Amino acid sequence: MKVVSEIDPGIVTDVICDMCGDSTRGEGGGLQFGTMHASWGEGSSHRGEEYELHLCENCFFVQKSTMQRTRWIGVMFKDGGDEILKNQAYGLIGQHSASCDKK
Ligand SMILES: [Zn+2]
């Protein structure tokens, strides 16, 4: 959940984790969070609804692990099923060095 400035609602002053309720402000002062977003359209039972949930780093990886394990349960007895659990890059679509953050 985004917390906005009372003076300027366009300024986000904090982002609260929707799972644990803690601030997502990291030790360096910046906001560190993951986002889960959905905008349901035609053919969906939730048509017209839009969701945005924010997760702190810890809760993000708890959810990622839960998703990975849930998927694994469906294929655990199939050949290669355990590969889902072993995949350290599950969901990872990019990676950059921390030095890129300081530019
Ligand atoms: Zn959290």
C-alpha cells in the first residue's frame, strides 16, 4: 500500500507491505518492494477489477517460494518435477549489479 504526502498526493512517502504491514524502506533509505498487479478484463469473473499489492523483500521471497512449492506439488511425481524446486532463478527475468542503482 502506497502512503502519499498529505501536501502533495503525487509524492509517495512510504510503501507498506500488504502482507506483514511493515514499511518497505530499506537500510539505505530507499523503498525496496515487489509488486503484484492484476487488471482483469473481458472473460474474467473479476472483469473490471484492478489490484496492486506491495510486498517487502522478505514477504516477496516467502510468496515466491510458496508459488514455487505449489507448482511443484502438482508435478512432484513426474520426471523432472523436482527441477522446479531446484530452480534458483524461478521468476527471475533480469539481474543487474547494485552499482547500477547509484547512477
Ligand atoms: Zn512484508
